[in-house]
Amino acid sequence: MASAAPEASVRGSAPRRQGVDESASLRFSVLGPVRAWRGEEQLPTGSPEQRGLLAALLLREGRTATAGELIDALWGEDPPSQALAAVRTYASRLRKVLGRGVLVSDSGGYAARGLAEDALDLARAQELAADAARARNAGDLAHAREALRRALALWDGEVLAGVPGPYAEVQRVRLEEWRLQMLESRLDMDLEQGCHAEAVSELTALTAEHPLRERLRELLMLALYRSGRQAEALAVYADTRRLLADELGVDPRPALQELQQRILQADPSLAEPSASVAELALVPVRPSQLPATVPDFTGRSTFVRELTEVLAQASVAEGRVMAVSALAGNGGVGKTTLAVHVAHQVRSAFPDGQLYVDLQGAGSRAAEPEAVLGSFLRALGTADSAIPESLEERAALYRAVLDGRRVLILLDNAKDAAQVRPLLPGTERCAALVTSQVRMVDLAGAHLVDLDVMSPDEALSFFTKIVGEERVAPERNAALNVVAACGFLPLAIRVAASRLAARRTWTVSVLAAKLADERRRLDELQAGDLAVKATYELGYGALEPAQARAFRLLGLADGPDISLAAAAALLDHPLDETEDLLESLVDTSLLESAAPGRYRYHDLVRLYARACVERDEQPLSEREAALTRLLDFYLATAAAVYAIERPGDRLVVDLESTACPGLRFTTESAALDWLYSEASNLLACVRQAAGTDRIRRAIDLLWAAKDLSESGANSYQYETTTKAMSDDANACGDGRAEGRARTILADVLLDSGHIEPAEEQAQLAAELVGSAHDDTAISWVANNRGLIRLSQGRHAEAKAFFDQAINGFRALGNRPFEAASLGNLSQAHLGMDDIPAAVEIARRSLAMHAEFGQTVRLATGHYAMGIALTKAGQHSKALTQFGEALTIFIDHRQRLWEGTTHFRIAEAHLAARQPAQAARHAEQALAIGCIGGDRMRGNVLILLGRVLEALGQTDRAKACWREALDLFEQTGSTGMEAAELRTLIQMRASTA
């Protein structure tokens, strides 16, 4: 806030240059303190009354204010005796500060003239609001929302802050009402765009600040309902009705009453936004994901015509459900090629975009519909924070996003109808094209197409397009023999023709003779998919020895694709040599390049490659050696990521040694990018080590990659893999490996809030790692057991375990983990009401973490310090600590810790008697999620209930507590939270 400048400093200001338009660079603000700038220099605006005079003139937008009007504006009905002289003095001082020609005398009064159109922040806000209105009327909600966001950002606290007088007071009220109207409009668009969870947080705080503003209550009810919190939505209405009756003696307005009834009736139209949900983020929302069509597409004219008509008609037919066409046929028959070609033919009929996904239905691990819906929603512009967790919620949002739009969805390589159903748009004027090896008779309403091999004429034409008319025409019979030997299978024909096209010295007859050798294809050319294998054999047989070895060994890896670096490790070749080999395999169509530096097999090609390994890769140890090198690569690289994320942590030196050095990273961001992009491949590699002598390294890889679980990015995959490896280590009789696996599993279960299973695993782990004398794991288990006791309210036992962990980590020289256990010990002391000791221990923990820089561990140090300071009643300092933690967690992509920190910030605000701020952060914790899963969500709801109770919203508070109790009962929690919550609900019910 600008302070009043002494008169001397104004009189002594530097003289202005002659002939310069001094008004051109002037800027003013009134949406906060009254301030003025020339360029980047802030100018002194004088006393509160002088600022009041300036504001009165600026708000008149160039119109003249008489001296009498200015006196009334500044002093009202009781002006001082020298009021006119004072006005003249203020005007004179402002002229000297602002320069010539800005504040002018006119008809016995004054006016501010010659300013640029956007010189005043209020004028900029008005233009942005008008822009938002135009955009909204045109249906561009994303632009409208952004314009309002920018307008609202111009407010900087109270309007005309510190300015006295009746005029300033009237303007404050007027501009605050306008701000609230814009805010309501922006929030309304938030809901229209599907951002329900984010809106709940903001609306909860706003209704606390403006309890009698019914429109805000209405928006909050709708946001809660769309977030699946119906009981809370109805409780908001009950709270509002009681408040209005007590304060004003009136009932809620009709719109609010109608909304309550619609919620009670579960009105389906409430569940979806009324406008385009697709504009959830300011990004393009017209996806164009279709793969390129092949230039030599041949034949299939009947199918092309049939499918084109069905899809094109669906895009224009009003009142008709979406069209679904399902192509079925054996592998290699050309389903994908036909589907992509047809999709390109009808692109113009679907101007709102085209989505594509390979559902990997022919492989052992078909794509999960949840993951596919997540990628589709992102492609349609949905923010990550707006994408719900469950399949049902994602499917509902997906249908809402597509409502009213014309989008084509190509679902390639589907496993079955169950995989496809959640991915169908379900709205008219959209269409889905599905390919699968199975005939989807159970896909209701689908237009089924059975695709067989090509006719001889089509097959010959296709072959000719690739090889060239000049080579095929003289040997037409030989060409017919070639396509017949390929079983008229498009994929087989393409491989054979491509091989011939690449060899100018061969004739068609040479190729036909090679294919005529039944010894090479008899077993393969029986029926169906076996014909594809024969074609692969043809391509494989033409490979050079190094290519063939690469083709075989790459097929061993279980992940969905493989990076160039990982392939180099698996093959034990330099990077450049590996790239040449892989690119040559791409040229033969035996390998696909999914993206620069990434490669993948078609599912059937992978199966064939593995058959080649069994047959041709000798000795057997070569296969194990290749998989060992791949595992070593992932372990060494994951350890490098762990080290860059957690400098000083000695876990990395206690991992199994590796022959492969892995990748090294120059930045933390690059390291995290690698970890999250390789998550599926890395976990697949771990699972593949089950039952082998690689199991210790695989389990250590899980340990090094624990960010995949703790961040929430791949929690489910990570947990199931860890469980499987724990059981496998037990079956192998490897106590050290099993001990580490169960240590990790206890950690994962703690993160997800499953306390009793975590305790069981930690007990098993303690016995195993103790017998194996695994000191690192012993200390880790002790820390986990302390956390379990802490969550159970057994604080003295928790302290004993934390002391054990601290001593163990200290003996190992692992200072970061010693510091982490100290932070946990601080919380144990808090539980025993030893607050001074807790604060001191947290301070020691934070100081140790600070030795290693801005790491994730430092964030947990700030977090522990914030908790201790909150309990000590030092709320402002606690909030500072939590703010530091939050920034680091966000930078390190620790989303669950981000949500947990919001929960703690809410606790601190509530303790400081700031319930409105507490409500905002509690809602953010609910929207983001927390370490501790449903158990922590229950705790957040308990806190939110207390916050709402403090705000007088008792019905909604009770709804939160009931929801929390339901969560505890559903998860089988018998802990102290459930018991205390039942008591709380009973007490409030008895006093209602």
C-alpha cells in the first residue's frame, strides 16, 4: 500500500522534460490502494484525502467534478472550514506529481484528461468483463472464463483502501458487488466446464465470507452434487434456510428451493454441465489422433462404402444414438488398415475431432478402460485435476464432454465388448469404430462387419501396388502364387511384397519359389493366425544374424514398448549400433517405432519373436542374460533417479550391484520424466523376474522406484506388483528378498491407509530382515512400525520404534533417513503432549534435511515442523513451514503429499480461528487426495466438518461427519477416529 508522501518530497521532485507527453506512460489503480505509476516508477499520491481526490476524478472517466462535488465526496455533510482551499492544494500537488495536462481545471472544477484507454485498472477490468460476455455469448467458455480470471486478478485487496469519505464508501460497495457478480459468473462457467472439485474449495470459502449470498450457496450445492457429495449439497440448503430465517426472517429464493428438489429427485440433468464440458482447460480440444492411412490401400470397396455410409449418416442424424461399427477378423487380416482408411474418409463429418487408441486386446495385458478414458479426456482438453478416479465417474465425464459434439472414436484391437462399453460416447452425432479378433455379438446396437482375407484379385492388386506394375505384369502367375502362399492375408502380402521391392535383383518367380518350400511354412499355414506366423517367418528368415538376434531378444521384454537405451542394454550393444538395428527392423515391418527413440511389437509379432527365442537362441543362458541386463539397466537408472531426488540417502549403496551403469541425469525434472514414462515397463520387468535368480534385483528396483507409489502416479500397479513379488520371494525361500519386499509392501499399505494389513506385513518383514541382518531394511521397518503405532494412537510404542530407527540410520550414516525418523518422532512427542520436545526435535530434523538442499525430504522436514508449531499455537510460523513444504512437493510432483499438506494447512487455519481459509484448504485436500487413502480422506472430512461448524453450517458439517464414518466403516477401520466420530455425531444430534 502506498504511504502518504511528505509535502517536501513532492515539491522537490525532479522537473519534467518539456515537450514530452507525460500522460502516455501513466497508470493508475483503484481496485485496491489508490496508486500511480509512470512507467515502472511508482509516484507519491499523498495523504488519504489527496488520494481520495485523485480517485474521484479517475472514476469520473474524464468528466468534470465541481469543487462542491469533490468536497461532498471527501467530507460529506460535515466539511472542514478550509475544505475548498484543501481541494485546491491537493489538486496542485497532484499536478506536480502527474505532470502537465493530466489534472486540468474546468468550469470551477477539475478533471483527469488525456490518459490512455487502459491507464486505469478499472477500465482494464471493464474491457475484460465485456470480452468475457462476448465470448460466452459466442459459446467460447474457455476464453470467457480466462477473461474473467484476468479481470478478477486486477483486484488487490479492498477497493480504494484507506481512502476516506462517503464517495469512496459508495464506490467500494458498488465495485465489490460487481466483483462478486463476476466471480459468480466465472464459477458458473467452472461448473459448466466440469471443474466441480476445484469449485467446491473456492465456494466453501466464499459462502463463509458472504453467508447471505444465495447465488454462491446455489453454486456450492451444484458443485457438491456433481462431486458425488449429495448429502452435503442438501445440508447446504438446510444451513441456508436456517440462516435466512434467523437473520432476515425469509425463506430461500425459488431457484435455491428448486435446486434442492432436483437434488432430492436425483434429476439426471443435474449430473452433467449445461454447456460444453470439453473446455476444461485452455488447450485445443479438437483431437486428431488417427494414424496415417497407407498410400497403397487396395480393395475392400464394399466394406469401405458400407462403413462410410453408416458413420457419416450418424454425424448428421438428429435424435439418433451414436453409431457403432465393429470389425472382426483374425490377426493380419487388415482390420486396422481398413478402419483407419474409413476413418480418414469420414473425417470431415466429425469436425470436433477424432480419437484413437490401441486397446492391445490380442496381448496378455489389454489396456484398462480407466487409463484409456483418462487419455481421451486429456486429449479433449480436460485438466488432470478434473479427471476423477473411478471408471464409472470417468465414463460419465467422458460422455458429458462429448455431448453435443461430433467426434469419431476408433477403438483398435479390442479384447471384448466389456472393454469397449465404457469407451463408447453414448450420444448422438458421435460414432465409434471398433476392431477386434472376436465378433462382438454382445455389443448392443453395433453394426457388425466380419473381415476375411482378400479376394485373389484384391490381393494381387495390393501386391502390385507395392512391388510395381513393371515387375508384376510379366509374371502374373508367379505373383498369384505369392499371394496364395500368403493365404491372401494383407499383412503377409505386405511383408512379402516389401521384401521383393527392396531386392531389385529378385524376380517375382524367385520369391514364389521361396514361398513354395512347404518345409518352411507347412506347420505355420494351417488356418487363421497361423498364416500370420508364416509371414513373420518369411521376414525373419531374411534378416542378417545381428538383426535376427535383436528381433528375438527384444521380444523377451514384457513392457508395452521399449526405449532405445533399454534396448541397447538388453542387447548389450552401443546405442548407435542398437538404433541402426532397430530401425532396420522397422523397415522390415517386424517392429514399430511408436515415437522417436521408442519401439514396440505388434502383439502377434512379439509372440512369434518369443517362439524364435525358444527355437533359435542358444544356449538357454543367453535369454536369462538379456533379461538380467534389462533389469540391471532399470535398477541402475531408477537408483540414479532416487539419488538425484534424495541426495545423501544411502539406500542406493545398499541395493544389489548391477553390471549396467544405467542412465545419468543432469536435472531432476529429466530424472522424474524418465521414471514416470517408464513406469509400466519397469514394473513389467520386475514381475518378469518372479521365480528366477533375479528376484533380489527386481525387489530392489521396486524400492528404488518407490516414487511411483508415494506420488500416487502408479500406486495400484506398484502395490499389486509388490504383493506378487513378496509371495514369490517366499516361494523361492529367499528370506532377504522377501524381507525387503514385505518392508516395501508395508510402506505401500501405509500410504494407502490400510493400517492393519500394513502392521501384519511390517511384523513379517521385521522377522525376515532381522534374520537376514539387513540393517537398512531393519531401520526402515522400525520407522514403518512407528508410523503404524502413531496412527493407532499408541504414542509411547511409536516413540520406541522411532528411536530404534534413528539409531539404526545414524549407525549406517544415512542422515536423510535419520532426519525423517526424527520428524516422525516429533509427532510421537506431540501425541504424548510433550510439545516443547516435539518442536525441538522437528527443528533438528529440519536442520538436517536442509544440509541436502531443496529435496523431497526437506519438504517433509518443513511439514513435520509445521505440525509441531501448529500444536504449539504458533500458527503463523506453522503456515510458513507448510507453505515451504507445499512448494517443494509441487515441484517434485508429489501430488498426494501436496494434498496432505493442504490438510495440515487447514488444521493450522482452524486452530488460528480462520475457518474460511481452513475450508478452502480442506476442500483442496479432498480434491487432490492424500497420503493415507480413504482413512486420511475420512480425517479431512472430520476436519472440514469442524470448520463448517465454526462457520455456522452445522447441517453440512454433520453430512461431512456421516460421510467420514461411512468411509471408516467401509474400510473396516476400528481405530480411534471411528469411535471418536460416532461420539461426535451423537453429541451434535443430542444438542440439535
